[in-house]
Amino acid sequence: MSEPQNIIAVVYDFDHTLSPQYMQDQTILRHAGIEPQEFWDSCTALIKERGYDQELAYMKRMLEHDAIRSLSNRDLQRMGAQLSFFPGIPECFGELNAIVQQPKYREWDVHLEHYVVSSGLEAVLAGSEIAKWTKAVWGCRFDEEDGHISFPKRTISHTQKTQYLFRVNKNLLDADQDVNDHMPEEARRVPFRHMIYVGDGPTDVPCFTVIKKNGGLAVAVYNPDDPTRRSFKKCYDLTHHADRVHFMAPADYRSGSQLRLILEQHLTEIADGIVERRRQAIAATRVAAPPP
Ligand SMILES: [Mg+2]
């Protein structure tokens, strides 16, 4: 069955894309009184010396602390309220939605959806301000035993993140559904050309590549207040040296910013394209009445 393909999706990374800090630093580590640099150094040691995956390394290190191991997923979710964001988040979500809510698009049932896919913790994101604006948030998950987080249940590495772009594309939002099932292009709910991916660095390269190769828009953002300029340099390299993204812009989501102009311009172009295609499809089904 063919889909109307009237949906536009913006998919965001979280750490350093929507928020200037790592989510763990602002929530769980602060709760447990752990110094973030020491914590991340101890994770790097696991990765380098014992071959751990990045996500399993931080989840293991967390479970080594009593103050963290005693938490439940519900506790993690509550901590989501402490997350901080770049300027313009979360207002930006509603303001972008307003673009497709104009009568000229509503008449053709054009919709905008927001998704977040992160290698951080899904429970924390689910309790944050952004959750109410997103159709889905995906991240790593802890299992629970006796009301305490116990073991990693699911991890999302930067290469696995691309799987979630296909979940949006095919509308297989439940992680239990097999995303590899074949689906013809016309049966896909959100074609890649209707998708925008916003990320901040090398860990987003697989997603940028999938999006760009399939006709979507890839946007890299950087923290303009980072005095080390590392954040800017990551974006500069992605844009200029690696040709991974279409645009780079400061992570300022407020109305009138460069990022907002890029997002709004592209959204409008996609929405106009959807209207045009739907109009043509209807015109093609109309058979001219015979002359009297
Ligand atoms: Mg990031």
C-alpha cells in the first residue's frame, strides 16, 4: 500500500546538539557527587585497555557506584527535568510546527515530527522537557531488578544510530520491530528527502552519511561559547574537509538565528514539494468530463 508521504521529520542527536553538556554530567553524576572528568577518564580506560564499547563502558562504570546502582529508571526519568539546553530549546519545536500548521499546508495534511536519538540514557531524555515535543526518543536502556537499575538492556552506538533513521523512514518506532524487513519506497511513511538530521560531530557521521546519500538534509551545529573552539573545529572539519554535511551553524535554536533560517527554509521547501506532489496526484486521477 502506498503512503501519502506527507510527513516531515527532524531527527536530533542530544549531547552537544540540543544540550551544551553531556546528559550524565547534569543529572546522574551530579546526583552521585562524581566528578565528570574523572568518570569519563575511567570510561576511556575501559575502552582503550579492555576493548569495551563506549556505551557499555559508561553504563558499567555507573553501576560500580552505590549511589547510582540504587536508582530506578523512574529516578533517572525524574532527573531529566534537570537537563539544560541550547538557547531556543524547547520553544523551537512548537515554532517549527507552526510553519506546517499554516492553512496552505494544513489543507494538504502536512505534518512535522521531531525525534531524538542518543547514545545517552533514554530514561533521562524521557523525563526531560523535550519529550513532550518528540514523537519518539531513543537511547541506551538499563534493565531493573528489585527496583534498581541492574544491567544494560539496550545500547545505541553511533553506528547503530542509523538504524533509527530507518525506523522513522519505515514507521517502525517500536525497537522490537525488525527494521530490516524489506519495504518498497512508496510504502515508507517518511522518505529520506523529507528528513533533516541535526548533529554535532564525528559520532554523527554515520547518520549524516545515510541522510545525505538518500536526499535528506544534514546540519552540523557547534557551541559558539566553547572557548577551546573544539566544538567549532569538529563542525568545520565535517563541513569543509569531509563534506559530510550541507550546513554548519551555531547551536542557537532561537527565531532569526542562522540555524533557524536554514531549518525553516528547508522545511518550507519540503512542505511546498509535498503540496505540489499531492496536487498533481489528484489532478492525474481526475478525468476530464466529455464535452456537452
Ligand atoms: Mg552529540
